Amino acid sequence: MKFSKLLLVAAFAMMGMSANAQETERVEFNPHWFLQLQGGAAYTLGEADFDKLISPAAQVAVGYQFNPVWALRLAVNGWQSKGGFADNTNYKWNYVAPGLDVKFNLINAIAGYNPNRVFGLNIIAGAAANFGFNNDEAHDVATTYLMRKLWDGTKVNPVGRAGFDLDFRLSKRVSLNLECMANGTLERYNSKAKRDESNTDWYFTGLVGLKFNLGKVENVIPVAVPVVVEEPAPEPAPEPVKVVEKPVVKKVVEMKKEIFYAIRETVAKGSEQAKVTDLTNFLKNNPETKVTITGYADAGTGNPRINMKYSQQRAENVAKALTEAGIDAARITVDAKGDTVQPFSENDKNRVSIAIAK
């Protein structure tokens, strides 16, 4: 009981683990297949001492994870079971038990899906058919002990089973798996009975192994991070000097250039490069002006992550050409919109850098 309480405390302490870094992408669950390979021990309930009834066990399972909570698997387990008497006389036979199980992820059901969670707890329930064979040792001891349910050849028994498994995440694809199951079947399973009426025979398995996630297990969706430009704090204004002057009308000086690109290009070429040269000359002739360069990508091609990359590189390459031509970097502001903003109705024109100097 104490162990089970500690196990639950550990589970709920670990199920909330997640990264605290600034989110730049969102990860969503993707349905996928999985494979389990396990080995361990089985214990068949009986009159002999506990250690006399332990035998080897193994399991191979293939399943499908429909969502973060529910999964279905086909599992084949077996190897050996043992029976015994109070004087520790024992005998063994072999079995193989294919069955179908439902798995319920308790951690994801309570805390929600987290792709970085280290620990998982699944509740398992299912049914199987147990094929017993090689029961010769039971026939040998039957000459001395009463075996009311003695069988030979191959005996098939229905099995109901339930238990749990623990997953410890090693990577996105692989986890260490510990499974404990209780299996109930007909009283004839161990070839004996205390009386004629039918009771349930039990065997328990403890298995450890690896679980492999197959195929695409998650979808990564980029999240655009806004570029924040911090403006310097304004300096206190000097005391006004009362000077009577004629009003001066300040002429507004401004230039706008739209620099277009071919698909997957990020550097201006040909006539578009001439626009960068015009912008450079304008900034040199008007040293008090500043320029804002905003990169875009068309929504008709690529995906949001790639398009954000292209739009950023387009704007940065224009800024680089200006600084290499002698324009102070402090006069240049760079921004990127990816395909979230489409300044033109014609798709191909949205592969553009728009520079506004004033």
C-alpha cells in the first residue's frame, strides 16, 4: 500500500513537467503505431512457496495510439507457468496467449498532452486466449497427487486480464516500459482443483522492455514571434528661447521602393537591384532620413515557417546592401511578416521587400 501511494505521488509530481522557455512553436499529437518488446517473470498462484512458482515470461505487442489518452494493442505473451503443492513439489508447462488490450493514459487524461513529459502511466484491460501445451510434468506428479483437472495435448482457456504499465521517455521514439498484469482463467489451467466446482486460476506477469513509437508522432506548428523595437527614451526638451522668426515650412522628404523577388530568392537582382541603388543615393542625399524595410512572402507556396525565413532574409539582405554602401545601421529598421500579411492581391508580387525612407 505504501509503495502504491509513493507511485501515485511521483506520477502526479512529474506529469506537470514542461519547458518554460519562450514558445516559438506548438507541438500537437499525431496518431501513430507503436511496438513493445518485453521480458520478465510470471507467477502462477498456488500452494507451493512463492519462489517455487516463478517462471520466465516474454511479450511482443503491436498497437495504435488513437489520441493522447486511448490506445489499442494486440499482445502475444507466454513462455512458462508452474503449479505446485504445499510440500513444494512443482511442475511446469508452456503457454502462449494472444490477446487484445485497451490502454488508458491516466496522466494525459488528467494533465493534458505534453510531448516533453518524462513519465506516463497507462491502465490496461483486455482479453486473451491461453494455449497451454507440454504438460508432461503434471502427468508425472499425478501418479502421487490428486489432479482433478489434468489435461494433455493443447488446452485453450479464455483469459481476462488487467493491470498497468509505466513509461519512462528516453527520446521521442523510445521509452523504457514496465508492465504488471493480473490474468484470470479457468480452474483447469494448472490441472488441479480443490473440489469439483469451478474457481478462477490466476497468473501474474511482470515485464520490462522498450516501447518504440513508429511513424510521425507529432505535428510541429511554428508560432510567429513579434519583433519588438525599443525606442530610446526622449531627452528633456531645452528651455524655449523667445525668438521671433518667420515660420518655416519644412519640406517632407520621403521615398518608397518595392523590391520584388523570384520564388525562393532573397537577394535583389537586375532592375530590382537598381531600386536598392536608388534608395542608397536617397539616404546619402538626405542624411536625416531613416528607412524601414519589411520583408514578405507569398502565401501560395511554402509553409508559414519557411515563408517567415524567406521574408526575414529578404529584408536583411536589403539592409546589408545599404550598410555596405555606407549607410549607418542605426538609420535602418528591419521587420518581417512572412505570409501573414499580403500587401498585393496578385500572389507572386507578395515576394517583396518594401522600403520606406523618410
